[in-house]
Amino acid sequence: MNSRFLLEPIVIPIVAGLLALLFRREQGKSCAWFCTLVTAVNLAIAAYLFGKTSSLVLPWAAFGFEFSLRLYHFSGFILLAAAGFGFLISLYSTAFMAPAAPQVDGRRFLNQYYAYFLLTLGMVNGAVLADNLIVMLFFWESLLLTLFGMIIIGQPTAFKTAVKAFIISGVADLCMMIGIGMTIYIAGTMTMSQIHLPVGTWSNVAFIFLMIGAIAKAGAMPFHSWIPDAAVDAPLPFMALVPAALEKLLGIYFLARISMDLFVLTPRSWLSPLLMVIGCITILLAVMMALIQRDYKRLLSFHAISQVGYMILGIGTALPVGIVGGLFHMINHAMYKSCLFLSGGAVEKQAGTTDLAKLGGLRAQMPITFICFIVAAASISGVPPFNGFFSKELVYDGALERHWLYYAAALLGSFLTAASFLKLGHAAFLGKPAANHAKVREAPPAMLIPMIIIAALCILFGVWNALPLKHLIQPILGEARLEGHSFAGWPASMTLVLLTVLVLIGAILNHLWGAKRAGNGLGAADHIHYAPGLHSLYDKAERRLFDPYEIGLKIARAIARIAWGIDRGIDYLYDTVSVKATYALTAGIRKAHTGSLLAYLSWSLVGLIVIIALIMGGI
Amino acid sequence: MPVLLIIVPLLALLALNLPWMRLMNRLALWVGLILCLTQACLVIYAPAFFLEAPSLWLGRLFLFEPSVDYLSLVMFLAIAIVGAAALMVCRYSIHTAAEPGTCANNRFLVINLVILALTGMNGVVLANDLFSLYVFLEITAVASYILIAAEKGRDAFEGAFKYLIMSAVATALILAAIALLMLTAGDLSYVNIKLAIMASPHSGVVLAAVAMLVVGLFIKGGLIPFHGWLPDAYSAAPAAISVLLAGIVTKTTGVYTLIRIVISIIGLSDTLENLLLFIGAASMLVGALAALGQSDFKRMLAYSSISQVGYMVLGLGTGTVLGIAGSIFHLFNHAIFKSLLFVNAAAVEQQTGTRDMNRMGGLAEKMPVTGCTSAIAFLSTAGIPPLAGFWSKLIIIIALWQTGHIVYASLAVLASLLTLAYFLSMQRRVFFGKLATGFESLKEANAWILIPACALALITIGIGIGIPWLFETFLLPIRSLL
Amino acid sequence: MMLPVHYLFSTGVFFIILLTVTALYCILFSRNLIRILIGLELLTKAVTLLIALAGYITGHMALAQTMIITLIVIEVVVIAVAAGIVIGAQRHNQSLDVRTLRNLKG
Amino acid sequence: MIIDVFYPVLLFLLLLAGIWTVMTLNLLKSAIGLALTSAILALLLFRMDAPLAGVFELSVCAGLITVVFISAISLTKPLEGAEAQARDRSRIKRFIYLPIIVAIVGGILYALHPHLDLFLPPDSLETDVRQVLWNVRRLDLVGQILIILAGVFGVVILFKDRADTKGGTKS
């Protein structure tokens, strides 16, 4: 294979994305199919590239800086996964973003939507393939722009959310930039495949900065707060594509790279517990918030945060079993969470709302959507034998090996996840049909097909977990690290499985009790919501008092006020002194140019005499 | 083969002045454009054409082996580009005489003279002998005097006269220096003079010659305090000629020659280095400050030109490879963006009938292409990344920093801020804001001016992005000259 | 006793400098444009003499002669053009006074 | 060698002619003074074994350029009456210092008596001026053609309105 072929997955989507901008607003449909075609091509390329090894180095600038790409097993895998989601969600968008759908914003800028879609895909491909830290940073940062663009074309209120997402990601990327700078300085090279840094004070700091960038991209706490807002404001396929799939893939990919390749993360290093704690906190807090949501999309978005915790927890264990679990969870999560978002989109499009209080009984009207939802929800809750179950078991294994507290936290998270999905499913699909939804139909095929494919994959990856584990995940770690273990098949420890099942049964019982108490599915979690002590915390959280972004904004405002005061003073100085001095000088110079030839000539002659004296005297 | 750069235009000129006036009148512009574009294409695609030895019959005919190196190539390219732009502006702004058939058709003569000036500059770049250098300097200068006065306005004569007198004094200085150097070397080729100077570097005759030569070139390049003629000549010249003058004439006759002479003949002593740095910094600052106070569009650009020449001399003054490469690079960039600004000035002057910036306003609304390209040019001049000007200024500043001239480096940054200030003020007064009264029926200029404007803007952007290529291909080879 | 070459040179340079001073004085302080041109001519004369002297002293008279011839040709062209410019300026200003050439300033 | 009494005398005469050219009140006389200076320079050139250059100097500078100047003077109308007198008075005031300055500079130069070290190169092998002009410096010839062309264009442009009176003076 010609190694220049590696440029194709980057160039094709980006060029196509720019071309998409040329479509006029009325040509939304052709634009949509154009985009689907491009993603299909991209998928074909990714499938072709998968499993191959290649690298490409193009000299790019005079400063010893190269544009280098590297394709190997891991990047090929992520490339393939991203391409798959890209294609399916693009297909889904053709129906969802159809101009006929009145309730969806964003279709006003359909060409922009698809342009950002393709650009995002191209940038992700670039970031995954990049073998040079600077090149990767370039693509990584470019994602910021498409992220901003994607959100801003949503609801009219989306501007605030877009700015929020931009600033949060920007801060995280800034950290990453610092981290990359330090890494390059320590390692003395920008080529990722040549960097293997041992543990040390400075490399730890660099690691933390890089980690912040990676987990922020994946959406872990405390860099999560834009996701729930975006879930409401941005076009829905964006949620399924970016925060649910691509950013998880990219963030966890990079996290795995830095903890396995660039740095050597060992269980003994204090970084490992740090990651695990972040993982646990993310799991618990996000799922607690998810539990009380009353909006289909918002609830899902909190889960998108919570599940990242499992991946970080898994990778943070620094044990093969945990890492395999974390990576397996990454791909599983991308699948079931996109499936869930897509089902949410189907509900939104057909029923016209995602407010759980206004939904109900859709089971009969949208049976296929319901089945897909059940599969995905079972996956995310870790019900055997769906894929989520297996990856979670691996993470549990790893966590338990480190400390039982991590395991307990993860298990509690699992309980709450199951509870919240029971609530969601109950409220949306079971129960009494809402009065004004009598005419709701099943979604169009273009939306159903992606959901069905993803749901089928969820089952496949669960039942036949040897397929992804042996062919996709385990080669990433390599034989040396695995020490001959294979994690395929039924989980090793029956005790843990039993505990999991017990927890799930507990969740169902809890739900039944709560639903009976509240009288409907929506209120099934109210007893937790209004539990003493939790109630006020929840209230404050809902008012975003704990949102790091809001806190940051407050601090920034205070600093700005102080700085403004200082600035006035300095400004005054500038205004009076420097500007006036400049203008005085200017006026003086103007006055000197009288237009008299005599003056000009005499300046020259004086200059001549001075220079002759200078040079002759400088002997 | 490079000698063809002089011979072919000469033959073309002679052919143009054959008796078929009507035909030739129409052909002249195209001949000029073809000459320029051929030259540019040759530099880009076939630099070997210039570097190879002359073929046998040409060599026998001219007994002349010009020394062409990468420095010359950059200059040939700049000359060709600016020349083409100026010719197109000629077509736009210089009107044919009332009786189009006669030989005294103004535009025809102007185009002939522009070709002559370009030929002269090619000769300046080619020369490897001081006296030939002088001859071609004079050809360029004489063509410029006539061109400035070509429209026969009152100001045009005034500008031309001042330029003529100052330039003639400069020429006398250069000639005296040549005579003194001949006294030492007995010959005038760069190589022999260099050897002679190396043999007796501290002889009074040589030092006096160096001083006079340098001052002569300062006058030609319009450096502070030898710049008196420059704003007058630039602002009084016809629009197309300002493009040529500001873009390339003074840069070739002044700055390029200075660089060439410093690196091929006299070398840099400490005194000369300090002198160049001081004069460069002074030009940079005074030019920028003076530009800040102008209300005449072209006069402001003229002062800005002085300021930019200051940067080039500053780069030369560092004496390092990086500095000189930056200096050449800035010369090239300046040729592009300053001609672009003058092209825009031509468009504005022609369309509005005034050059007074205080009477303009909001022209971008009516002349969007002009407004946009001028914004690109001024951003490049002010050194905003990633446009071309940023890189060359950056290289110069880095070179200053490396040689320990931190004060000069910070002055360069300061001057860059001033540049931004006066250009912003220009852009605001001319193109932005509310449309000034009286310009309601203003139209965009025609293609003869928009094509060069867009092309130059694209080059500026392209250089900014393609800097690595340019740096490797043209600028780093300069290392071999030192 | 001075060497003949040195005598030639220093005497020549002595008068060349004085002639240059005269010419520059004329260029600087004349108010008549034509007289400024005459000053310019005097300056050129001084330079011509310097070239001849240099050629003579070094024994490169042939080279110096070709230079002088070229120089004279150029000089004539410059003066013709300058005369044209002066006459043009006079037509606009109705005066040959250099002080009328102060329209461009600032 | 021309080391005889004529050399300094001719130089002195050259200077005197120059000063007279500058000092004289009449513009026409000034032009003639310039011609005189040229003629003396030509004499010097003859004595320096540069006959060709001398002939050129005599014919072109003393002849042609003087014609150019005189035509230019005749094309512009001189001041008359009181204005002319005022100008002459201010001219005398300004130019009375010239001989003094020349004398001072000369005195200083003589007193300093700067000793310039000359490092002379070897003599040239080529002594025939035509040989040099035509064979060695052919590029300068091309340059001459170019500059004459420039002169022609210049004269045509600048004197276009008066082509009948002025066009013929340029070769």
C-alpha cells in the first residue's frame, strides 16, 4: 500500500466538508446524501486500512517539524469505529434532519451541519492517525471549531451553550498544549511513536496536563458541564456523533496512548489512583444527576458522562484486565449510547417532545425503537449477556484488584444506572399513552436501520465477545503486556457476576417500589431525589451551583473587575503619555518636511559628512 | 543566458518603435506583460536558465558573464511581478492622448519607459562590475524621472525635480567612490575590488570610497535622513508609476544594491554594521511616525515605504545569514504588498478623484475587492501572521535578537505596532465606517486593476503559507554567498 | 621630495574637493532651477576629473576613457531630461525659483 | 607624465572657471562659464593621454549641453526690472561667501595635508581605448543604447507640446 493513501481519510472528509458548504439551503436533501456517500467511502477506506501497518512522513517546515502519520492496530481500530458511527449517523441524519421536520432546529443551516459533520470526521481521523504531537494538536484543536459550529446551528438559545463548550474545551486543550510542550521538551522529539517516558516528577506533571486534555475530550468530570446543555440545544445527531461516539473514542484513545505508550503508567505510581478516583467520582456524581432528569436527552447526556468514569477507572487500574475492560467499554459505550441517542431522536421526531412527563406508552406505536432501546439500555445497565455486562465485569475485576472501595463505587454506579434506565424506559415507552400522541408512528427506515444495526452489534459483541476482545482490543495491549491471558468468554469470577445480578435485581425491585409509591414510572426515582440531605444538594446542582464553568465564570468576572480597575490606571497613562508623545513626534516630523529642496539636500550632506567621518575615523 | 534579460527587452523596445504606430500602440502593453511574465515564469520554473553559463555565440557577442545567484533570482522575480502590476495599472490609469494615432501617445511612451526601467533594474541585478552597475542605475533613474513627470502636473514636476537633484548627487557620490575604488583595484569587477579591499582594508581611499558608496545608496534607497525626495516623488508620480517606484525601483537601486555591495565587495566592519543598524532603526521609526500623521493616501504609503526599508537595512546590519536572508525576503514581500497598496491607491484615486483620506470613508461598501485586498496588504505590512510580512519581520527580529541587538529588536517590534496603528487609521478612514457624502454612485475599479490587486494579494497569502518552501528554495541558498 | 604619483594625486584631489564644494554650494544656495542644474554639471565635472586621475595614476587610462565617454552620454541625457522638467515646472509656476517647489510637504 | 607647471595651473583655472560660473549674475554667462569649465577639463584630459574622452568632453559637454542650457534659458522668460535687481542683490549676499568658503576649505586641506596611502594596482595590459570600449565593456554600450532610448522618450514626453522648437536638440 502506498503510504500516501493514509492522507485519504483526512483529506476526503475535509474537502468534502468544504464542498458541502457550496450546497444551497434548498438542496438539503442532496447535501445529506452527498454526506452519506462520503461517510460510506470513508468507512470503506477505514475498513481497507484496518489491520494494516504503515506510516507516512512528509517534511512540512524548515524547523525540523514533520507531518507524520502512523497507522497501526490501535489507530486503525479507532478509525474504523469512527467511520462506522459516522456512516450510520449520517444515514440517520438524512431522515432526522430532513427539511420537513418542523421541530428540529439546525435544518436551517443544513449545509453547515453536514460540513461540520464531515470536517469533524476528517479532524478525528487526522488526530487519530497523527504521529507527531504538534500535528495531533492541530487536528485536536480544529475539533473545537467544528464543535462550536455544530452546537451553534441548533436551537436559538444555543449560542450560550456553544460558548460554554468552546471555553471548557478550550481550557482543557490549553492544558493539553502545555502538556504537549512539556512532553516534547522532556522527550526531545515530537514523534509519538518514539516517546516512552519513565515516571518522574516532570513527566508526571506532563502526564496530568495531557490527561486533562484527554478526559476533557472524553467528557469526564469536571469538564462535563457543557454536554447536558448541548443535549438540549444542539441538533440531536450531533449528540449521538460527537459526545457519545467520536469524542469518547478520541479521548479514551489518547488516554490509553499516554498511559500505555507515551508514559509508563504503573499501578505503583500515584497517577493510577488519581485516575481511578476521577473515574469513580465521575461515575457516581453523573449518574446521580442522571437519575433525577426529566428529559430524555438530558438524562442520556448525564449517562454519557457517567460511563466515561468506567473507562477511566479501567485504564486507571493500570492492570491489563482493567485496560482491556476500559477500552472494551469505550467501544461498547459508543455503540449503546449512540443507539440510545438515536432512539431519543426517533422519539423526539415522532412524538415532538423529549419531556418525559409528556411521553408515555410509545411501546405500541414505536415497537422497533422500543426494542432497540431495550437492548441498548440493558447494555448500559450491564445486564448479561449484552456487551456492557462483559466490559463492566472486566473493569470490576481490575478495580477490585486495586481496592474494594473502587469496586463498590462502580457497583453503586451500576445500580443507579439500571435504576435510571428503568425509570426512563418506564416513563417513555410503558405506562399510559399520552393523550396527544395517538397519531405517533414508527420512525422512517433511514432512522431505524442505524439503530437496528447498532443494537444488533450490541448483542453480537456481548454474546460473542471473543470477536471484539481477541481481534480489536487485546492486540492493542500486545502479547507482552497480556502475559498470555485472554479475557474473552464468560467472566472469570462467578462471585462478581452473582453480585452484579443481585444489584440489578435490587435495582428492579427499587424501581417497582418507587413506581408504585409515585404512581407512575417518571417518579420512580423520587424517593432518592427527595431523600433527606440529597434534596437540597440536588436543588443546588440543578441550579448549576456546582457547575465548574459557572464557578469559573464568577471567579473570572471578579478578576476581570479588579483587572479593569488597574487597567484604567494604565490606560490613562497610555492615553496621556504615549499617544500624546507619539503625536507630538509625528507633528514635529511633519513640520520638518517643509518641502524645501535645500533642507533635504542639507540633511543628506550633513549625513554624508557624519558618515564619512565615522567610517574614516573608525579605522 | 541571463544577459538575455537585457537584450530581449532592448530588442522589443526597438521593434516597438518601428513605424507601424497604430499596431505598436496596441501591442506595447502586451509585449511588456509578456516580458514580465516570461521573466517570472523562468525564475520559478527554470532557475537553471539563469544559473547556467552563456551559450557560445551569446558569450562571444557580449563578452560578459554575469554572476547570478539566488539573491538575483529573488530580485528578478520581484521585478517581473511588480512590473506586470505596474503595466496593468498603466493601462487603467494613464489615458491615451487625444489623437490616438500619433507617435506622441502618452500611454505608449509610458509603457516603453516602464519596460526600460525594468530592463535597467535587470541590469542592476545582473551587473558584476561597479561601472555597469552605475550605468544601469542611471538608466533606471532617468526612466523614473521621466515617468514621474509624465503626466505633467505641477506636483509631478516638483517631485521629479527633487528626485532628480538628490539622485544626481547620489550618483556623483557613487561615481566618486567608483573612481577611488578603481584607484585601488585598477579594475571594477566586484571580485577584483573585493580582493583589493581585502589587501588594504584600512587605506583612507578605500574607506572614503565605502562611505561615499554607502551614502549614495542610502540616498537612492530613501533612508533617513537622505529620504527628502521620496515622499514627494512617490505621491506626485502617476498612480502606475508609484507602484513601480515604491514597489521595486528604489528597492533595487537602493537596498538591493546596498546588500549586493556589502556582501560581494566591502563586507561588514563593526562601524558599518552599527551605522546600518542605526540608520535602519531611524528610518523604521521616523518613517512610521511620519506616516501616522499623513492624510494623503499615497504620501502615507511613501513614508511607510521608508519605514519598511528601515527593516531591510536593519536585517542587513546584523550581518548574519539569517538577517540578510530576512532582509531579502522582506524586500520581496515589501515589493508585493507595497505595490498592492499602491495599486489600491490608484484605484481609489481614480474612482474618487482624490487622495485625501479625510474626504473618504466607507469605500469598502462600494469597492469591496479594493478594500479587501488593501486589508490583506496592510496586515502583511504590519506583520500579522500568517501573511508574508510576518515571516520576514520575524526573521529580521530573530536575527537582531541572536546578534544581541535587543534594543533594535524591540524597536522593530515597536515600529511594527506603529505600522499597525497608521494602517488601521488608514483603513478606517478610507474603507470602513459610513460612506462619505458624494460617493453614492462610486463604482469598483475595472479588471485592469482588480486582476493585479487580487494576484498580489494571493501571492502575499501564498507566501505566508508557503514560507517553508520559499525559505528552503530561495533564502537558505543565500548562505553560500557569505 | 614627493613621489610624482602622490603629487599628481594630492594636487588633483585638492582641486577636485574645492570644485565639489563650489558645485554643492551652487546646488544648495541657488534659487534658479537652471543654475541648480549648472551646479550639478560642475559636480559631474569634478567626478569626471577624479575618474581620469584615477585612470591616469593607475595606468588604466583606456578603461577610464571608456568610463568617461559613457558618463558623458549619460550626463547629456540626464541634463536634457532635467531641462524638460525645469521648463515644465516653470510653465506651471511661472517662475524658476526653487522656493515655488514647496507644494509637497509634511 | 604631465608633471609640469601646466598641471596645477590648469586645475586652478578649472576651479576659477567653476567659481565664476557659480558667481556670475547672468544666467547666460553662467552657461558659458560651464562651457569654459568643460573646455579646461577637456584640455586636462588631452594632457592625460585621453584624447577620445577629451574630444567627447569638448564636443558634447562644452557644445551640446551648453546648447541645451541656452535653449532652456531662452524658453523661460527672465525676471525684469526691480524684481531682477532684488534677486541680484540677494544673490550677491548669498554667494559672496563662496570664495571665502573655498579659500577656507582649501586652507584647511593644505594645512592638514592629508597623506593618502595609495596601494596602486599593476598597470593595465590593454591600452587601446577602442579595444576596451568595444570589446571589454560591451555591456556598457548596451546600457548607452538604453539610456539614449530613455532620453528620446523623455524628450518626446516632456517637450511634446513644443516638439518643433526643442525636439531637434537631442541626438
